[in-house]
Amino acid sequence: MEKTASISLHGKILTEIEQNILSGRWPPGFRIPSEMELTAHYQCSRMTVNKVLTQLAHAGLLQRKRKAGSFVTLPHTSSAVLEIPDLRQVVLGMGMEYSSQLLSRKQRRSTRDDMQAMRMDKAGPVVHALCLHMAGSRPFCIEDRLINLESVPDAEHEMFTEHSPSSWMVNHVPWSSAEHRIRAEAASEETAARLQVAPASPCLVIDRRTWTGTLPITFVRLTYPADLYELEAHFSPSSVAGAA
């Protein structure tokens, strides 16, 4: 009976601390109550609390620092290099609340820069959309997107009020080939302000182009705070020409 009660209490403490973290009540960087404080609050042994905190640290929700205490970690996620993910699903997969804010949407004749970005052979109508994606209360990604209306005519009447450009494109527009360019970049003052980081903070920048056949579909630049996102790839020696 004692063992069952101990297990139930362990589960209760674990669930309540998880909810405090995932709901944002305890934000990233927050120093949670000490083991002694939690022991007094839950009227349990310090060993039970220690096991809970260790489990949460292994799950990546807490960082334990000797003599300093336990702190809520920043949720982190990764995607395969060749994926084109819906950013909404990425954030929800982190266990965080998702929201987005459309900063601007403009329709125009393509400029020389637009044509170069999308590898267009001739000028045509495009939509330029700028969107900020949020993970909880923290900016997650700036989406700066050009859409070729010749290949995506439905975008002419899409205002992106219900769905972000990322979600709308992933769920409505098929593509046959894509190109990624990935780099690290120091945040400009404008980018830093949007991402709520210090100017010159490291960012992960992904430039992506997609085509249907030979017709360009979109060019998008995705800018993430470097500590929130990473890319990964899985391959074997036989899949890499000239592997050493």
C-alpha cells in the first residue's frame, strides 16, 4: 500500500511540474522551487522529489545546476534536412502553444531581386508575405516568402488570415523538387527586434526554393534563433558519391 501511494505521489508531482513548464507558467530560464521546498509542499521524501527532477532533466525539460538549483530549459527541436515541415506542427511537436502573426502581405509584379530569388525566367505576378511564428511567448521563426502566382494562382486570393503562409503552402501546394541553402548569420537589428534577441545573436537561416517541373513555386527565407532549431541528416556511404 505504501509503495502504491509513493508511485501515485511521484506521478502527481511529475504531472504538475510538467504542466507548469508546458503551459508556460514556468517559462524557459525559470528557477523552479528547490528540492526542500517541493518536499515540504508535497509532504513527501526528498528522494521522491529528486527522482522526479532527475526524470524531467532526462526528458530535457529541466537543467539541474549544482548548488544553483533546477531551471526550465528552452524547448528545442530538429528536422531532417530534406523535409519541408509545417511550422505549426513543429512548434506543437515541441509541446508548446503555437501562434503566428502576419506582418505583411503584398501582391506585385516581380522585381529583378524576386526573379533572382525564385530563379524565374521572366517577370510575372508574385505575392510577398512576411510572417512571425511563435512558440509559446517566444518568437520561433521569421518566414519571408515569395510565391509565384503563375504556378500557385490560388495564392492571389489567399490572405493568410486563418493559416500562415507556411501551413497553407505545405497543405495546399504540391512540389516536385526543392533546394535548400543553410547558413549561420548574425541577427541584424531588425531581425533581433522581431526575434526578441540581442543584435548579432546567432541565427539559423534556411533559404528554400521549390519547383513543379521547371516552374518555380516559391522562395522562402526562414530565420530561427540558433538555440531553438537544428537540422539533421541520415545517410549511408552508398548514398554519397565519393564518400571517404
